[in-house]
Amino acid sequence: MSLEPAPKLSELLSETGPLADVIPGFAPREAQTEMSRAVEEVVRNGGNLVVEAGTGTGKTFAYLLPALLSGKKTLISTGTKNLQDQLFYRDLPTVCSALKAAPSLALLKGRANYLCLHRLQLAASEGRFQSREQAALLEKVKSWSAKTRSGDLTQMPELPENDGIIPMVTSTSENCLGTDCELYDDCYLVKARRKAMDADLVVVNHHLLMADMVLKEDGFGELLPTPEVVIVDEAHQLPETATLFYGQRFSSRQLLDLLRDCEVEYLTSARDAAVIPAMCRRVERANGDFRLAFGQQSQRGEWRSLQQGKLVAAAGELVEELQELARQLESQAARSKGLESCHRRALELCTLLKQLCAEQTAEQVHWFETFRRGYTISTTPLEISDSFRQSRTEQGAESWIFTSATLAVGENFEHFLGSLGLDAAEALRLTSPFDFARQSLLYVPRGMPDTGSPGYTDAVLDAAVPLLKANNGRAFLLFTSHRALQLAAERLRQELDLPLLVQGEAGKNELLEAFRVAGNAVLLGTGSFWEGVDVKGDTLSIVVIDKLPFASPGDPLLAARIRACRARGGDPFEELQIPLAVLSLNQGSGRLIRDASDWGLLVLCDPRLVGSSFGRRFLQSLPPLPRTRSATRAREFLQDHEVKDLPLQAAQS
């Protein structure tokens, strides 16, 4: 796999190197070469490297080159399925072509992405669909299954993202029959895992990486090959993902999936056992009563904040019904592997529910979340640094590289390093090569009210609307709450004669594609739109952020961590809340300039940026944008960059 003699990275990344031959417009970047050399050293000698590489650094090629040249078995983990696909289908082939190398490569996703042939058969034989459209879609899945080699449902263009049919044709770790499945030899997931085990380089996501690390630590085998090198891209997402895997979680979704599978097995293997669907109805009613015991509204909070009497009684009734269902399933379990699996799952859910309704240790956060019809109960550790350190030891890799555009708070990596227990790590911060002085302007409006005032969102729009009109749209408005987003959407529909795209009214990918096509749209988003969104060119030239993105102190995880920090004599605002908000702001503002030819206006409306003692921390962590507080200067900046030849769409009524 390695080239002999191995070329120097500076040669590979030069304007006359092989990458320049395969990438139109490739230009050498000093920061990219510096990062690549640092990665090369850690890959060769072992150790831990943490790299914050600003937008435009070219970090993907900076770690792919030394990894491929090393000849070592490498695992690359990234944040989302879309980024996995980009790495595997675009970036890796480009680098391999430049190197004239042909390593064995594999792409591995979580099992929910792969068609399960057994469950496809069950869904077809059961014939229960919510609509004719769903029945027709299943037929399309069946037709596609005869053509696909990977079974990766994300590669089926006719299948909408998050469609309700997907759980019907995919397996979970709970309902998978494993080697007992009669279609095991044809299983797409099994084939993908086998290919990954034999590959030189495997691309996974953070959820799969953590699932594998926790399984190995618990002694339950492995999902992934044992690598020599692990590279974690979008590493700022890893602490939150890792936290999920060191706790426990019970959800109404798990329970309802079990009931559905019980009924499918009744129809296919035990039609004379009418007690099974009858018991499923009883469990379903008890589950509904348990949900109501939380209260009518959707909420998220600590377990101890609930009225325990009514909740514990409802939980006890649900456990009793589940236990009776398990007893009935036990008497039928010998009739099929599916019934045997349902019996085991019913027992496991009973045990888990009893554990999660009991008192927890002080080292864990015991919390819940309710939705209109569903709920989750979770325990999450306050700290995962020791657990993650142990998991990395069990993983067995000699070299670990963590990289993202946002890892440091200012020049300080302490928050990220501490969260994952990375005691002995080299930290490298590489700034973006973009010319922010020429390409961008930061505008902090004057006269903004206190962020907690009732009219704050209106004040944000008062500042933003003239700019949106002057720029003919082409803007993202990023909010820190869904309530503010909805208030803004209601007002902007009345004031703007531009295409308005609102999170929640369509899928994320659909909204982004509509934004790119429109050329003059205004997109309103929160949460997931703050990161992982890449819109290059004049289509996006304003980003408005309503407030500094402090997490709600009422969030159960943050509230517990704040108490723990105070208990040890720390300052939770300085140690927890500011670092998290700084990293989030950097992600949101990073949506604006994505390319060397981009330009744009960043509007940060929060008056605390200039009126508080901590505002400077945020400003120092942003790229070196020129700043203004003048609305006139902001409009002049837009006029100076006016674009007249974009294809534009009329507003939708």
C-alpha cells in the first residue's frame, strides 16, 4: 500500500504535485502542509494529536495522505452519514488517484442504514401499511433490493429520508436474529462488516465508533477491525456522542417496536396463540398510561423533578404487563427464532425499566424527555473522561488524531482535552487561510434590548430585514430556540417578498437544495443548521445569529454538571457554559465563508458581545473579521458586493 520511495508531503501538496494534477484549481496551503506533517509524525511514532484546522485549511487531504502512505490499518470516523459518503465516494478516490495507489477501502454505517432481507419479507407478508403510498414504496424497496450490491438504503433515491417504512425493512440490535437468520449469508450488514474487517482503511461514523469501543470494553466482541491508526474528523461532536454510549436509555419507541415484532411473529408463526396480540394491547395501554403520568406537555428534565408517586405506580403496572407478555412469549418461543428473540427482548426491557425507575448514583444524571406520544428515560454519566480513556486502551490503536474546525476556546484546548481524558496530547491550532479582511464583515447592531426581553426577536428582525431586502435574500437566520424561529417565520412571511424556507417544514437536505436552487432564499434554522451545512458562492452571503448560543441551564445534563462543578469549587459559567457556547458560535458563524471566493456579512445581534465582561471571549475565538456597529456600513458592504446574475425565484404564497 505504501509508495517506495515515499514522497515528501510538501511535494505531494505542492503546486506541481500529484494532487494538483487531479484537482482543478488546487493551490498549496501552508497550514495544510503543517497539519499533514504533524499527522505523519503521530502515525509513524504513535501518540495523540488534536488539530483545530480552520475552514479552508484542507484538513481532509492533510490526514488522508499520511494515513494512506503509512500502510497502517486506519479507521476514520466522522460526524454524519453525509460526511461518510463524501469521504468515501469523493475524497478518498481523489487522493488514491493522485497517489496511484489501490488500497482496500470500506464504508461501514450503522445497521439502521442497511436493508434487512428478513424484515423485508416479514413486512411484505404482514401487509399492514399506513397508506397506499407506503405499500407502493415497499414494492419499490423490493425491486431495488434485487439490484443493490451494498443494501445501503441511503443510496436509494426514491426512499425519502426518515420515511416510516425504513424501520419496517431494517433491523435493530434487539430484533436481529444473527446467525440464526435463514438469510444470514445474504445479509448486507454482515457483508459490509466482513469487508471492513479485511480493509486497509475503513470509514465509519462516531456512533459506530463508540458502539464498537463500548462493546470491546464490555468484552462482547467487536463491530470494527482493530486499527493501528484512528482519525476522528468533526471531533467536536465526539464528546456528546460518547456520553450517550456510557449511559442507559429506555424509550417508548423500543417498547412499541417490540410489540410490533410480536404481532408480526404471531401472524407468521403462531396464529393459534391469540393471547400474544391480546397481551400486546395490554402492554400498549399500560405504556400510554405511563406516558400520561409524566404530564401532558412535552418536556425535558431531571427525574427527581417529577411527582414520583403516580409515575412509580404507572411504571409498576407497565412492568407487570411486560412480565406477563414475556411469560406468554416464553411458552411460544420454540416455534420460531423471532418469537425467541421477542421473549428475550421483553425480559431485557423489563429489567431496564426497573433499573431506570430506581434511584441512581450521584455520578450519573437521571433524566427524561417526553414528546406528544412518546418518552425516553436515561441515565448519563457526569464525566466520561475515565471511561473514554479506558475504551481507547481497549481499542488498541497506537495513534489517535482528533480534528475539527472548532475545538479550541481562543487558543485553549483544555475543554476538549478534559472532556475525553486526553492527558498526553499534542495540540495544534491552524487558522483559516481565507482573507477575512477582504471577504467579510462582522456587524453587531446598536440599540439591541436585553436578550430576555419579550420584544427581542422583533428587534433582531428590525436589524435584519433591511439587510435581507438590500441583499435580495441569500441569507441564513440562525436561532437559539424553536420559539424564536417560529415568531420570525410568521413576521417574515408578511414582510419579505422572497422564498422563505423554515426548518421543520421540510427535511434538512430538501431545504438546503431548495435554498441553493432559489438563489435568493432566506432560510430559518436552529439546532442542526448551525453546523455541517456547506453552501458556497453568492447564494449565501448573510448569516444572522440571534443570540449567543448558551445551552439552557434547565437542561438536565447541564444542570447536573453545573451542580457538580460548584460542589468541587469550580466556576461552571467559565468552565462549562462559556466554552460550549463559544464552540457553538464558531460553528454557526462558520456557515458564511466556505471558499476562497466567498464573501459575506455576519450579523451577531446579541448585545452581550460588546456589553459584558465575557463578550471578548467570543470575539477572540472568531476568525479575524473586520467589525462594525453601523447599519449604514453593513448595507454599504452588501452594495459593494452586489450580485446581479443569479437565477432568482419568486416568493411562494
